[in-house]
Amino acid sequence: MEFPTTLIELQGRFPDEESCWRYLKEVRWPEGFRCPHCGGAEHSYLEARRLFQCTGCRRQTSVIAGTVLHRTRTPLRKWFLAMFFFARHKQSISALQLKEDLGLGSYGTAWTMLHKLRAALGRRPHQLLKGDVEADETFVGGPRSGGKRGRGAPNKTMVLVLVERREQSAGAAVLQTIPDGSFDSLGPELRGAIEGENTTIWSDDWSGYLPLARHGVKHRSQIQRTPERAAKILPWAHVVASNLKAWLLGTFRGVSPKHLQRYLDEFTYRFSRRGIADQLFFYVARRAVQGEPLTYHRLTAESAG
Ligand SMILES: [Zn+2]
């Protein structure tokens, strides 16, 4: 499938609701309709309401049913523009900017659209890291100093940074919020993010990583001593952490801790696909129609704890 790379191309390819709808249908069901309830392929089509009716279970499905676009009242064309801007701008787009660019009724609508797109990206099947993987923690938000690794710090969120170390560059990355730097917190996240056999974890000498070897993870630690040396022994983890902070500050001017993980998912997604940025529109569109529904209510309530 061709990817629109300019706004003019996008407008030419998707001039109306019908063309957007066809594209989503193609992306969601490239082999033809499949009932999301029973998996059946036989169906009839109710043209006036653009609904598929499953012959097996009789249930009706729209192309956006059960996706992050579920029950949206925003026209698909606006969603396509949002996906385009989201994918196109290397640094992402703020809700305020999107509201103005699309002429949306409220900031809340723009905010929700962007979070739904982020959520769609975050729900992808996880790409496991392998090879040499640097592990480190960083703090996001809150005042600059006073972070404590073992217990976390008030107003700050600890983020576990995992990034593949290639010869001259970084590979894929995973960023995950954790309550503190203990092994109980970082161990399961770290182990879930890597291919066990083919991975060696590189860290500094923080005690939270020491039990890794006992859990069968190949692990090398180096003594940190000074902050300057920290950047030397884990160069890519430091690059990722500082890029992340610059991105959060520059694009969003601060992010609430309860929504931070979705921003991390967006950052990771962009970072891991930085070589194929021109295809992001397609990836975002595909994730949007393959994900599960996420209502505004769930968006704001789900991570309240
Ligand atoms: Zn069915």
C-alpha cells in the first residue's frame, strides 16, 4: 500500500468519508471480512449503514467496532488528518496544536484522539529486545534533584530504560514506568522485555540488578562511581533518557504521571521505527483499527491508581 507523504497527497487519496472507510476496511480485513465475535467470514452487507452482518452469529459490525475509533463522533477524515500529523511530525503533536489545525470543538476531543492513537501503539505485540541490552533508570517530572533509586521520589516517576546496544548505534528500546528501583519492581519488567537466551543485560552496579543472574539472565555490571562515567558505561541508555526528557518538555511541556506510560509507548514506537518514519502513517492507521476500544472514561480513569 502506498503511504501518503504530503498533506496534498493525503487529501487527494482521502477526499471523503467513503475513501477513509474503504482504507480502514482494507487495513483491518485485508483478506476480507472476519466476524470479531465468532470468526466467521460469511456475511451480508448493509450498505446504508455500512454494517457487516455475520451469517453465522447474526451480529452486526462496523469497520471501526472494537477499535480505538469505536463509536467516534469525529468524522473519519479528521481522524485521518490526526493520524497523518501524528505520524508525520517527528516530534509528535500537542493536543492544543491538533485542536487548532483540525478545528475541533474542544481541547478534550483533541487530547482524547491523541491518547487513543498512543494507546493503539502501546498495545502492539511487544518486540522483544535481544543482543547486548543496556538497562538503567531515569526520573521523569518533578524537581531536578532528590531522586532516590531504591524508593522512588515524590512527584517523580521512575522509568526503566532498556535499549539494544549495536555496534555504532542503538537498536530498539523499551521504556516502562516502575514504582522504584528494587529488583521486585524492575526485575519482572526487564525479564518480560527481553529474549532470554540471546540477551546480555549491561547495567551499573546498582543492587536492584544483582538478582538477575540468579533468575537466569546473563548480566554484566560495571562500577559507576561518577555521573560522567555513568554516561560512558551505558551510552545508549543515556542518549535515550535525555532524548525522552527533551521530547516530553519540548512537545508537551510536562505530562501527568498517570498518563506517562502512553507517552513512553509513543516515544518508544517512534524511536524503534526512526529509520522508516515515512511509513508511520500506515502503522498508526493499522494499529488504530486493530486495537481494542478505549473510551474517554476509561482513558481518564484506568490509571488513576
Ligand atoms: Zn459472527
